[in-house]
Amino acid sequence: MNVTQLSHNIEEYRILYEAGDLSKEEYKDLLEGLKLEQIIHETEEELKLKIGLQANITTALKALSAIV
Amino acid sequence: MKKTIATISVALLLSGCTVLESLKLAKFDTNEYGSVVDLRSYAQVVTPFCDEQSFDYDLVMQLHMLSTSMFNYAQFLPNNSDTIEMVKALHEIVQQFKAKYDTQGFVSNNYCRLKLQQIERSARRIQEAIGSKNR
């Protein structure tokens, strides 16, 4: 979830809460859910980075093995 | 000279292996991927039911069952810490949803829809991550 999406969701929740279409508990719960979504997003980015890095190292090692 | 090059190459190979070891990742797992797809699809399919007068508790229970099964499957797979962290967070979102229906007499249509959207978005993201793992 990028910052723009996050801001959009927070704004949507705030508007509904202020209009009385979400209770205080529901509003709080949704914001807590966004925090968890943020964790998922950060971990996903990290995992993708690791997958890319692993592929690069494997390729480099293969190239090196061919020389040695 | 040749000896030096060979020694350096072997040293590089070994350090590369050490780095690889620390980057050891579980390979693509069809069942793991499927469990996330099932949860995501279920969240998508039941979202329209939020507009009904009351959201059937059986749907909440089924969603929770799928989420628990997804988390339990991934939980002890080796070299899978990132995926475990993601499915744990998603399972927590589902637990928040279930807890609302367990503890509150009235749950609004908006909360139901927005929470299921959070679950669907999160599952889609995890699906993307798992899908990009090596085969």
C-alpha cells in the first residue's frame, strides 16, 4: 500500500466516521487494520527484494564457477 | 598469479554461498498460494452481502476458517519468515473482523464492506509476493 492509497483510505474512513456512518470502535478497528496492511506491504517489498537479490547472486556465482 | 586468482575466486564463492544461505527462501508452494487465493476470493464474493440487513455469521465463520487454515499451513514451513509475517498480519485483520461480530450487537454495512476490502487487498498483495517466488 503506497502513501497515496493509505491517505485515501484514512480520508474515506474519517469522512464516514464524522458523518456518523461508522462507530468510534469501527473507525478505530479499521485504522488498526491499515497498520497491519502496512506491515504486509513492507514485508512484501522486502521479500521481493530478497528474491531479486538471490537471483542476482546465483547468476554471479554460476558465472564465477564457469571461470574457476 | 593463477593461484592467487583461484584463491580469491574460491573466497568469493564461499562468501557468496554465505550470503545465499542468509537469503534462503522457501520455494513457491502451490498449497500456500492456493490458501491465500481461497481467502481472497471468499472475501470478494461475500462483500456484496454486507448490504443486506444483517451479514450472516456463517460467512464470518467460514472466512475465519479459511484464514486460520492459511496461517496454520504457512506457520512452520522452513525459510518462510516473510510469508509467515504477512499471513499472520492478514489473519489478525480477519480476527478483528470476527471479533467485531462476536462482541458487538450491531455492525454497520460500511464497516463490513471496508474490512472485507482490507482483507481482499492484503490477500492480493500476499498472493503477488508468493507468486513471485522461485519455482
